[in-house]
Amino acid sequence: MILEKYIKTFDNVLPLKTISSLIKFLNKQYKNKLFEDGEVGNGTHARISKKIRNTEIYGFSQFSESLTNVHYHNLLSNINILHYEKYKQEFPFLTGCSKVNQINALRYEKGGHYDFHVDGGTGFDRVLSSILFLNNDYKGGNLSFLDDPSSDKKIYDIPVQPGRLIMWPSNFLFPHSVRPVEEGTRFSIVSWIC
């Protein structure tokens, strides 16, 4: 798979103790009903479609009233920039990116999924995508890439490991999905660099 060359994996980007604290924070936000249904599309075309995407989202912001939210925003942003710099060392023609433009926690319960899609396109200011796995105490929920977008038969799964960051180009060559969760709750962090 030639695309696999551009899908980079970085392990142990966060200590397990920090991940545990982050999951506790996210569970508290979920209990306080601060997660929202995930949308598909962008701008005026954004909509909720549980057939395509069944997940809940919690956003991090440097401008949040919650200092804990701001703390995790800054930590996750710094991790992404650090690993973007490593990614860029291997692919020096990648230029123009300088900031993380969005950081979201995703929560998938049993049946949660996201059909094959790409992260970039019209209306999206995204050059690189990243996913940080927070836990692995669930079944299903694989992050999968299509090797050949014209066929859904060649699929590349990323093994789940807490603290593993995956980074890849956001463009049309990298369709990916989250397979349905069969048991448990899957937590991850998604980010985009522009």
C-alpha cells in the first residue's frame, strides 16, 4: 500500500496517567451533557446523520471558560505540533501549516461508527489529520483506511494502543472510517492542522 507510507504512527505521546485523567474529565463532561451529536458536512450543509456518523463530540478551546478544557487544548495542540514537525522532517515539501485549527474528543458507544470519508475539501481548512487513541477496552471501532478508494476490498486497519497518535494528509486520497463499536466505549481525540 503506497498510501501507508504517508500514514504515520507515533506511540506513547501521552503517559497513561494523563490519558486516564483525560478520560475521567471526558466522562464528567458527558455526564454534564456537554457532548453533542457529530455532524457530517460543513457550514450550511452540516447535518446529523446517524446512518453515516454515530458519535458524540466534545470540543476543546483555548477560549473555554473551563481552565481544564484550556489545559487539555494546549497540551493536545502542543503534541500535534511536535509530531507535525516530525512528520514534516520526512516530507519536507509539506509547507504552510503552522497551527492546529480544531481539537475534538470523540465518544463512540456500542453501534457508534463513521462511514468512509475524507477530512479535507471545500470549506475545510485542513492539511493534516490526526487521531489520538485514548483507550482500548472496547471491541470493534477499528480505524480503517481504504488502500484503493475505487474498491472497498483493500482495507488497512490501524492497531489500537492508548497513547498512539496517527497522522496523515487530509485530502481525497485518504478515505478512512471508524468501524462500528461492538462493545464498550471508544474515546479518541481528533485534530486538524492547517
